[in-house]
Amino acid sequence: MLFPLTVRDFLDRAVTVYPDRIAVVDEPDQPAESWGEITYAEMGRRAKAQAAALDVMGVPVGGRVAIVSQNSARMLTSFFGVSGWGRVLVPVNFRLAVAEIRYIIEHSGAEVMMVDPDLRHLVDEVECKRTFVLGEDDNTIWGGTGEPQPWEGDENATATINYTSGTTARPKGVQLTHRNNWLNATVFGWQASVSDRDVYLHTLPMFHANGWGHPFAATGMGATHVVIRQIDGGEILRRVEKHGVTYMCAAPAVVAAALDAAKTWDGEIPGRDRVRIIVAGAPPPTRTIERVRDELGWEFIQIYGLTETSPLLTMSRMRAEWDDLDPHQQAVNLGRAGAPAIGVRMMIDDMGEVLAQSNHNLASYWDNPEATAEAQAGNWFHTGDGGTFEDGYITIADRKKDVIITGGENVSSIEVEDALMSHPSVKEVAVIGIPDEKWGELITALVVLDTDEDPVDQAGLIAHCREHLAGYKCPKRIEFREELARTATGKLQKFKLREEFWKGHDRQVN
Ligand code: AMP
């Protein structure tokens, strides 16, 4: 007999085995009324109520339900209330500009949109069949007592669509099935030793690759979720202390924030010898790894993957063979992206690109067969990252795709170039990432102005970008040039433009 793997399995187990345990400690400081602490029995009840409410609204199995929100218990519950009964959750990056959110809602065909009260303006600015404000409309979404229509489950059905900025001007919708999410959560959970003694702090945005799968992984093991709405190093340390946090996932910028806060922390660092922190998004410097281990006393784990791979591809974690190495060498080893996770096959092609085969790889890009075919050519997923594969470990060394990763989020250079080019005074532009201590990579625009038009300065151009793009996608630095290096055929030579900024770096990603 074959039972479909669906994300509801995680919630069902928690409700059956740990009904009275605290499932989630909601963010206390948020515009909607906090849910405070709710048990797994209650989370299960609310997820059911949400599914039943979607029945009443007539949202069919396979219908898309979008949520645009900072991390919250409501969002966490929606992973089950929506996807658990066959609908598709579309978690949208709440930092995006209105035009970008409008595009995602329209492109995904979402018939329901739930927004955080801080984003209430979206109710008027983004068209959707039904829009709800979290908190205010709780009665409609979570208030019912009826049973939802049963869903027999289909592991190949789409569970979530996450929009990600890639090499195109428009974001692409990564369609992950129940099977993708299930196997990512269990393999990740196993290799990261997730257990029922864990308390998981949501330092990752839940919209980003479904909080990397931990809404599922932690729930399945009956771990307690602790929601944090806004990232602040000191607050991370305080929550670790207050709730007995044992693990979290983070982009390197968040790690840097925690390290900064630790410098002025009074007394023993919370979670010493208890917390494990799982880092991805960019290769962390060896020094940062050493500092996490020395100054925080937390276990450092690195993973590598993409939204398209649910995301787990590789993991780098201390192993017995390294026990006798000196701490510096251990940190060097941990600085590699990692060894393929169970069920993941990897190779480097002739061009140096990292390719992957796994059961976490996306089903397809939503409504984009060309991009899907291109990404999966030859039955391998093309990561767009350049690297090496030695001694069983992948190291990411550069990026083949024109993507900048800043503060852990992907930004398509083309998207930023488009926004700048729409300014009448801009004649030519190249957007590149340059190494930066705080952001990993700093979005930098090299601009040639049209001298026949009105002059514009850096502040003017950044303000112009802000009208079209999310704030984090706007260039932080603009340099004006007389001309930009091009090939004989007129193609921009970005590698040449990057050279002066990346001199002395052994890797071309930061
Ligand atoms: P996203 O789909 O937004 O999660 O971004 C995925 C991209 O982040 C990958 O294609 C890599 O370029 C980068 N990335 C993720 N993890 C790592 C890592 N451990 N080291 C280097 N780059 C990484």
C-alpha cells in the first residue's frame, strides 16, 4: 500500500503525539493581536478551521491562497490550514513593492490574499477576489468549528509556490510539491538532529523557501516554534534566553547581528553549548564561523541550496574525523557549502556549474515551461552557481547567474537595471554586487548619464528605484562613469566591471 506524503503528516503527528505541548509562541509585539502561546491541539484545530473556511469560500483543491506577512503564528498555521487540505500556499515576500506583489498575485492566480495589518494598503492596491487582514478577520479565517472537506492527498500535488528573483526581470514561481516539502523537511530534520526537545526560533522569514522547511520539520517532531517578527541581534539573544531556544536558521547578516549584540551582552551568552545555528545564503567567512563557535558557543552548521531545491542540497556539520583538528581548521572545513544530503546527487559540469538531482528539486516554475526546461536541462537542476566538488564536499566559488545576494535575499541585476533605465537621464547601466561586510554583497550601479537630459544624482536615482522596487533591491551605491566595458558585439562585460571591486578575494561570492 502506498500512502501519499503530504505536509499534513507533520501536523497530524504533532496533534496526536504532543497535543498539550506549546506549538508556537507568537510574536508579542505585532499590530494584530498576538496569539500568545497555543498548543498543538489548538494549532491543529485552527488549521482545520482555516481549511473549512476555504471550503465555504469555494476555494477548490489546487486553488492558490497568498499570504503577505511578517513571521507570525497565523502564517505558520497557514502552511497547514492551506496546503494541508490540498490548496496551494503562496508565501509572498512582505518587503516587495506594491507593483511586485500585484504581479505575484496575478501570476499565481491567487483567489485569496491574507495581509498583515502593517500592509493594509495592499487591500486597496492589489486586486484579489478575497482579501483579509490578519487579526481583524480572524473570525472568518480561524473562527469556525465545522469540519473541512476531506482531501485524499496527492504527494505530487503542488503544496507551495515561492516567488524568487532569478535571472529574469520578473520573479519566477517555484512550484514545490508535497513530496518535495516532505522529503526536504525530513532529510533536513534528520541531518540537523531535530528532535522533540528542540525549540526553534524563526530567524528566517517564513516566506523564504517556506522558512527553509522548518514549519514542517519542527512541527513533525513536536518542537516548539518561537516567532520573531523583526531581526535584531539583541532580541535574538533575549529570545534564546527566555524560551530556551535550541536552534535557528539564518543568513550570514543575521549571524553578524547576533555576534554584534554578543559584544555588549551582560553575562553568559544565552544558549552556550546548546544552540545550533544553520547558515546559508552566502559562504560565511572562516572568521565568522570561528566567532560563532568561540564567542557565542553555538554549534555552526552550513547548508547550501535554493528555493528551487526546497532548499536542502548540501550540509556542512562537524564530523568525528575533524574532532582532533585545531579549531581554525575545523572552521575552514565548515566553510565549505557541504556534502550532499541523503538522496541528493551532485556534479560539476564542464563550465564549472553546480548541478543537482534530488527529490527536493522543484516540479516546475509556475506557468513558465521555458524556464523549467532550461533549469532542468539534461535531467539535472542547474543551480547557476559555480563551484568545486572535492572529497565529497561542494564549495561555492562564484555565481554563473546574474543574481546579487544581499542580506540573504536574491536580487536580479536585470530587475534593478530595468528600474534605473526607466529614468530619462540614464543612458547605460550595469548593476553588480560588490563585497560588503554587513550585507554580504552590496548592490552597486555603474551608470552612464545622458548629457542631453536633466542631471540626476545618486539620491535621485535611488528614490526613482524605490518607486518600482522593494527597498532592499535598490542600489546602495551608485557610481557615475563615462562609459562601461563592453565586448565587440556590445555586450556588457560584467566580469571586467566587477574586477576592481573583487580584487584580493579568493571567492567571487561573499
Ligand atoms: P534562494 O533561492 O533565495 O534561497 O537563493 C539561493 C542562492 O543562494 C544559491 O543559488 C546560491 O547562490 C546562494 N547560496 C545559498 N546557500 C549558499 C551557501 N551555503 N554558500 C554560498 N551560496 C549560497
